[in-house]
Amino acid sequence: MKKKLLAMLLGMTMVLSMTACTGGNDDSSSSGTSSESSSSGNLLDDVGNALNAQGREYGKTYTIGQNETMSCTFFDLKINSVTKADELNDYVPQLDTDMFIIVNVTITNTFKDNTDPIPMYYSDFQMTYDGLAEPWFAESKFTDGQLPDEYYLAQGESATGDVVFIVDRNGQNMKFLYVEYWNDDFEGNTYEILLDPIA
């Protein structure tokens, strides 16, 4: 008998979505196109952000293609494959109009400002597409091949596995997203990978 998989509660996943690495200056760069994602806003907010940044880059969105390597402050990420499925390990999405998207990735710790292992979480990654009001977080582990819900990568260490999302089967222009969060809750840059259409 097939089991319906409920989507994760947004509030709970946001708590887990902070890839906590200790502070330091970000001297890394990313390939792709950069655009300022924040508006001019209040001058006091701008000054506060600059003080909290402590030399760290923030407020930009980097956009790259599926076959490029995403390089953020903490790690490099390469998408190996993107597939879709109506069922995984006898689980099906709660809604008949949804399907699974399985993104197989390789993540390598490239963070040079701290030699401690970096923590990674299933909820570090999000998916968005046309018509979706807010990006949707990845699913916690329920099937073979998925990356663990929580794991650590030593400097230079890599991990390969699946990141699974539930999406509308008619979703167009899908983007795989990562937002930098530091262990002091500072939000850095946003990285989005434009996914190729899935046959």
C-alpha cells in the first residue's frame, strides 16, 4: 500500500536551515551572474548589516546553470543529475498533482577560514519555480540515496547523495537554491542554479 508523504512544516525546517560555520572574512568568489537582491532600504538597517557583516559578503544573488559548479563561502556544489518520479520507496506525494524531483549533488567543503568540520542539513537547500509563492525546502530523509538529515564535512571532504523535493508536476523554470547562514544568524548571499527541463 502506498504511503502519502506530507510536506515538511516550514517553521521547523527554517530552524534547521542554518549551515553554521564559524565567522571569518569571505574572500571566495562564485561563478555566475551577481545581482543585488536587497533594496536600498533604511539607512540604519544598511549600517547595521554592514557592521554585522564583519567583512562578509551579503545581499547578492548568484545565478548559474545546472552544469556549472556553485561556489559559496562554505563549499562547492556540483549537480550530477536531476530526475523526477511519481513514487519513491512506496511513498507518493500528498497531492496527486505533485511529483518528486531528485537532485543528485556532490558537496565539497572549501571553507578556508576555519578548519572545523562544517555542519550540513537536509533543509539547507530549497526549490522554487514559476507560480510558487515561497521556495520549498527539501524533504528529510525517507528513501535510499538521500543525504543524511544532518552530517559534517571536514575541510576538503566531499559527500555525494540525493536532495529530494516535492513539486507541482507542471512547475516551470525550476531553480535549486541555497542561502548562506552563519552560526551568528548572519545571512550572506543567495545562490540559485537554473535547472534544465526534465524529460
